[in-house]
Amino acid sequence: MSVDDRFTENFRDAQQDTPLGTRNEIVTGPVSDWATDFSHLEPEWAADPYPILEDLRERCPIARTERFGGGWLPTRYEDVASIAYDTDRFSSRSIIMGNFRPPREHAPIGGSPPISSDPPFHHHARRLLLPAFTKTAVSRREAATREFCHALIDAFEGRPVVDAARDYAQHIPARVIADMLGFPPEDGPRFRRFIENVLEGVNLPPEQRIAAMDELFDYLQIQIRDHIDHPRDDLTGFLLDAELGGQKLQPSHVAGTMALLLIAGIDTTWSAIGASLWHLARTPADRERLVAEPGLLPTAMEELLRAYAPVTMARLVKDDMRWNGVDMRADDWILLSFPAANRDPAQFERAGEVVIDREVNRHAAFGLGIHRCVGSHLARMELRVALEVWLARVPEFGLADPEAVTWSTGQVRGPRKLPVRLG
């Protein structure tokens, strides 16, 4: 058996040996009291979580739930930041809160390094990826991204109503990440299915989740085999050749990082693009100002990221402890709501408003602490270019049917259906 054959065989073994974790009973259905029974999978949370978070911040800043085997939801910026920076008491070995917990022995690497990694391994896994996401590296992708955005809008010709989420926002990061990883650009629909299975399917029965993960890893194995057979200069090829401590990366490390880039690198950005277009479609004054003052867009973009931060991350409590007045148990979930932190009036003036010329804006949309998004430069470029092209080509647009807009459930929130009327 060749080295290449052993790699792909070990890749499959690594996937099979990485179970989803210990089953915990999960209860879905109406929430009795968000302070004691919260659930990020409920429709009212997906539709508009901000009133819920505001109410909790005022009367119960650290909410509790017994769903998902037990978890906590801090809503103040101070608490979210404190947990994000505290790697001694909180583990990142799983960042998706659901009905499974990975075994403790998965730390410090986790299933999707570096986002699932704890120190000291996290530092080395993150450094591997940094060169691909520098401002210089990202700038080389801007022209192709801009050209693709124009092509998407060209396809709107003759259509009075388009779905700004499915016809525009979702395609942009899918194409960029496919190009970075060296995956077929036409596989965007597959990526959307993978994303929905992983991020929105956390309450599915175990056999369905395992089948969905099998589909994802089967796809990744095919891409790895193709890269082994036809070596080329892309991020997948880099990961296959990369070393840590003088050793090639373990197949599970390569697989997990590829899955991370494919899932998180796409959904977070398409959600930010979609939410920004939703805001501009329903807020003519902001849309008209940005059309008239395109130089304001970089500032406005940061405010849209703050106000509609798409990402919430999870942590696991390492040991029983009392923390900020609550008794946390080992392996309790912590849901780190960066959207809640970004709307904390103790941190931001007019926190509940969208102020597109806000000058001081140290938001947490890309996370806090050691796990701050390694792809933030890429996400900002994609968001900026997507909005620049849209506003230049489609200066007048509005919601075709506000009631038809739907939002994703789970820990990445963005429009899934966004019908807008052009002109």
C-alpha cells in the first residue's frame, strides 16, 4: 500500500473513530421562560433574538437551560468576553451546542482544529492557517470575487423580484472557499446542504446526524484523493503537506480543518451579506445614503456586522465551579452570544440602533480571545465587495414581502429566504 493510500485509509478511520459524542436528552418546543429554559433552536429565536437577549440582560444576565444536558447563556459583553478569554476554565473542544458532547479526551485538538482546539495545541494549529488569510493573500482574491458578484447580478436581468439570499449572498463565499480549497466551483449546492446539516441539524436523531456527517466526510475524502492524484497549489494541498513538530498532520486534523473552512467559512459570510442586504432593503434612508456616499461603506459595514453579528460560539465548562454568581457543572454548555455582546448598552451607545456612521466600533462579530476568526480579512473583503457591487448595480430595492423572509436556526443566524423587489 502506498503512502497516499494509507493517508486516505487513515482519513476514513479517523472519521469513524471520531464519534459525535455522548448523547444527551434534548427537549424542543415552546420555551416556558427564557431565563430558565432557553433554546437557540426555537422559531422565535431565529426570527428575532434581540428582544429576548435584551430582556435577559436586564433581569437575568446569565440564563440557564436544562435542555441539551444543561447550559448557560451570558448576555453581557463583559461576561461573554471574560469566558472567551478564559481557556483555563472553559474548553473549546466542541463549539456547537446540541444533543452531543465530544469526549474529554478529544481536547486539546478537537474535531475541527483550530476552532475546536485548546492551548497549547491551538496556537500551532492556528499559525498554520494564518498565511492564507493575511490582507495581502486576501487582496489577491478581490478581483475574481468582484467579477463573480457582477455575474450573479447579470443573471437578474428581466426579474422584478429576486431572492437576495439564495440568488446572491449564498453563492459568493461558496465560490471563494471552493477556489481556496481547490474544490469544484459548481459544488455550491452541496456546500449549502452540508452547512444546513451541521449547523441546523443539531436536534436530529443520532443516525441522521451520523449519516449527514458521513456525506460530508465522503465528499472531503474524494477531494483529498483528487489532490493526491493531481497535486496543485491550494489550501487543501497545503494541509496535506503541512507539518507540526516535524510530523505531517494527522488525517483527522486535515479532515477537521477542511470541514471547518467549508462550513464556517461559508455560512458566516453569506449570513453577514444577507443580513446587510435585509437591513438596507427595509431601511431606505441608510440605503440611499450609502448609494450617495460610497466612501462610507467600510464604516457602515462594521456597524452592520455589529448589529447583525451572525455567529454564536459554544464552550464547555471544564470543572464544577461557581462563576459570577452561578453554579456551573463540569461539561455544562456555555453559549457565547456575540450578537448579545454587540448590543450591550454598557459597551455601545445606542446599542439597539443601527448607526451606519458610527466611528468607534470595537464589536465582537468575529469573536473574542484566542479563537477570534482567522478569516476576518477574507470575510470583510467578501462583504465589502458584495455590497459595493450590489449598491452600484441595484441602487433601488426593497423587501418584496417582509413576511416571506426566513432566518436560519442555530448558532449562525442569517436570512435563508430574502425576496427583494428591484427598482
